[in-house]
Amino acid sequence: MSSGASGTETSGSGDIARTLDLLWGTGQRPSRGPKPGLTLERIVEAAIEVADRDGLGALSMRRIATELGTGTMSLYRYVPGKAELLDLMLDRVQRPSENPATLGDGTWRSALEALARATLALYRRHPWLLEVNQSRPILGPSALDGMEKVFSRIKPMGLSDPELLSVIVMVDGYVVGAARTQLYQVQAEHSSGLTDAEFWEAQRPALEKAMSSGRYPVMAGLSADTFDSGFDHFEFGLQRILDGLELHVARRAAEQGR
């Protein structure tokens, strides 16, 4: 389950009943269309490809039709519009892996580690997800399959069900923040034309003067590797979150005499 920040689009803003029919395959399927090979799955895949390549702002029914080499009206035989299509895209990219190795070593901690890393990788593959407000998601099979797997793996934590949901929300929120920061860094480099190293080098004379002024003694005394780009801030933060959860789980177990 992923919860993107408020952005240019909002999940669940289309015809909810029709979207659920499409997600679960319960609606009436279109009769054979004029273009052989055109399917709902292919339309969704083409939409994801457009968003991955050019961003969510480039997504339109006309653009997708062009990518598929068909008329725009042909798409409406399969999906009501862009809002419903977005929900299909969201569910499609969240399909959980069937590889057991991606679920960790069997402990709840390894499951949350795997969830965090997989979610970060998901945002890197599909940065447009950060432009979607998913505060009210339409829950299709992929989303529910993923939630089922995570809940089943973290049940042994011994927390209440609302607390287990809060654990997932906590980890997801941390990942979203990290993913957004990384995306902003990439966008800043692209828009400015300066690499990260070039950007900070341009500030070096002013910063050195500030550090030698005596106004910032703590900052001036920091080790040379403090701002080293090689330090994995994401992993450090993730492990501290999990450390805190381990303490909470141990405390709850002691309270319950387990």
C-alpha cells in the first residue's frame, strides 16, 4: 500500500463502481474492437509507459491512443476516462512480487525492511506516483494482495490490528519522504544544469568564510565526512524506526506475559 503526497491527480476521483468492475473483472467486457490486440491491459501498460517517460502531466487519452496507434474513441470502449485509468495504473504498478525471497527471512522486521526497500524502488521506477494524492485509494486485487502479504508477515508482532496498520503507514510515510527528496534532487540537477558537486562547490567560498567567523562553532567542528554523499541516510533512518518498533513489541510482549 502506497500513499503518495497531494499532487496533480487524486485517486478515486472517477466512477468508483466502474473502476472496481474493471479492477476485479466483474463488469461487462467490450465487444471485439476495430484494432486487433487492443485490450484494457495494453491500454494500462501504455499509460504507465507514458507517465514513466514523460510524467503524469503528459498523460491523456489522446496521447495513449497515439502510442497505441488507434483512435481516441477506441479507448473509451475499455475505460471511461483518465480518472478511472489512473486507478488502474496505480493498482497495476503495485502488483506484489511472487518471489518468496522478496519477503525477507520470515521475521516481521525483515518483512518491513523488504516493504520499505521495495516501495522506494517502486517510486524510483515510477516517480509520477509522488504526484498522486492516494489518501483515498481504490483497492483492487494488486493492492489487497500486497496488504494481505504484509499483514500476514507482521501479525507476529503481537500488536492490535489498528497498530499494525499504523506500522505500515509509518514505514510508508518514511519511504515517501525519502523518495520525494531523491526525486527533488534529480529534478534540481536537471533544471539547473549543475551537478550536486558543482552546486556545493559554488557555495564553498562563502561557507568557508562563514565557518571561520566563529558564529557557527558546532557546524565548524563537524567532521569532514559529515555531508559525505556516500552515507546511506535512508537505511540509517529505516533501521532506527525498526529498532524503535522492536522495543515497542518487546514491551507489549512483557505486558501480556508472552
